[in-house]
Amino acid sequence: MTETFGRPRVRSWQVVAFDYGPSKEDPSYMYSAVDKVPAARPVGELMQKEKEHHQSLLKTPGLYAHMVLLDPDRWEKGLYSLWQSREQAVPVKADCVSDYEVLDSYRQMQGAA
């Protein structure tokens, strides 16, 4: 395949943080957020701030799971959260925020992403 089409760029996310929250109820809502990593800000400093926010978010009622990702190819950060309900979700500010209804066919998560 690579002989015919070459080697395409592959988007790769590095997991910075992943943990389950306090909610044991099946989630019904998910949001994903992708934002640029500012060129003027040191990446380590930004990821440390995201880890701190991640840790504080883990105490939020209704949170099922939260993950922070870094794409070093496009210099973007990704935030993904599963919530028991939309009303309990903590709003996020980012370039691109998407939200989803988790279908009833949801199956118990087995480990991290």
C-alpha cells in the first residue's frame, strides 16, 4: 500500500492524563474539545495546567471519565469527557467543541483509550 500511495501523515494523540470520575452511572453525554497550543506558551507549562485542571475535575459529581491529549504534529490539545448527564457537564472553551448523546448501546469501558 505504501508503495502505491506513499506514507500519509497519521494523526497521533499522546495521552497526557486519563482517569475515571466519581460517577458510577452509565454516561449519557460526552463532549470533545480541540484547541491550538499557543506557540508563545511552553508546552510543558500548558500540559501541567491541563493536568491540574484534570485533577480538580475528577471531583466533579456526574463525571464518568476525562482525558487530556496532545497532538505534537498539529500542536493541538484535546479534552474528552463522559458525563452522567448534559446538565452536570462542566462547560469547556476551545476552538472546536462537539457534544454527543451516548447511545443506549453503550458498553462498559474497559481501560483507557
